[in-house]
Amino acid sequence: MVGMTKITLSGSGMKRPKPSTEKSSYTEQDFYAEAEYADSILRSALGDPEGSIAALRRSLECKPTYAPAILSLGSVEYQLGKRAEGLELFRSLLSLPDNTPDLCEIIDEAGSFLINIGAYKDGLELYRSAVERFPAAAVLHQGIGCCAGHEECHEEAIAASERALQLEPENQKFVSDLGWCLLEAGRIQEARRALERAVSMDPSNALTRENLRLCKEREAKKVAQRVRG
């Protein structure tokens, strides 16, 4: 498969709850929300999807701002065909307090989920809002690049990929993604330079090598067309 691959800060899916490091702010509400969320993970592992979803809903009844449960239930709603409900839950992540643990990571996981199911328009909306809150998070800019490319917003995809690379100049996947965005925009020579650099950074990356092969193929066709013309 050619194109871009989305980097995530952590694996997508249910997140195991972490013990709170701020004991003074830890409440009974937090305890019950985490307990119900842990129960949802257990029920999912035991093959009880209905029980797992019910536990997620109880977790959010205990604490409506509990981000891991918002992420998981939003994903479930999409999988149940309830796009509006899922998107509303994902949007609510953007308004959570600044001290929410792992908030940037969780928002990126929501975006990565949307990419994985092909909901690029929703993903683009989420990532655009997310970078306003976390402008220094390279993976969020990468998310814009991926979604914008799929939505054929090529200039936005290039700009986002360039920003991600500015934030992490030695990230091979970001170099490769920029090359692919340039190729999709028809900027073949720039794409080739970026993809050649990406291959030199990691010669074992099969996706990057294939993208470079396609780039060279398109370049050769363009040259042949000029010769015939």
C-alpha cells in the first residue's frame, strides 16, 4: 500500500487508566470513573461488548470529562454507525481542562481512529482544531497532512507536513509524508528530493521505497510526454 502512514503517540484503542499523580485533586468521582472504565476493558477482553459499552457509559456518568472513556465511547459510536454521536464526543475532547492527563495524545488517538476508518473529513476538522490548542505537537500537524491529502486539499497537506517536519526535522516518516504530499500535488521534482532523503534516512522502509519508485515512474512519464509533444 502506498501513501502516508499516520504516526500515533500511543497505540489506538482503549487506554489503560493511569494512577493519578495529583493525590490532592483525586476525587471519589475520579475513582468510580476509572473503576467503570477498567471494567469496560475487562468486559471487552472477555467478549462482552454490550457490557463493555454499558461500563463506558457509566464511567462518563461518573465523570463526563474522563478523556479515556470519551475516546473509547466515541470510537464505539462510529463503529455502531452513529457518526454524529461519535463526532460530538471527539469534539468534546478539545474543550477539556489543560490539566487533563495525556490530552494531546488522546486527541491524536481519536484522529488516528478516524483515519483508520476512512473518516478523513471528520479527522481533518478534529486535527485543525487540535493544532490551535497544541501548536507544538508534530503528530497533530501530521494528522492534518494525512487527512487533507485524502480530501485533496493538497496545499494544506503540504503546509501541515512541512510544519510537522519543522518541529521534528529528523523524523524519517515526516520526510516521507512530505514527499508523498508533494507528489500528490504534482510537484514531482520536489517530491523526489524529499523521498530520496527519506529513503537515505531509513533504507528498510518499504513504503517510502515504493513511494519513491512511483515518483520516478511519474517523472519518467512526464519526460516522455514532453519528448513526444
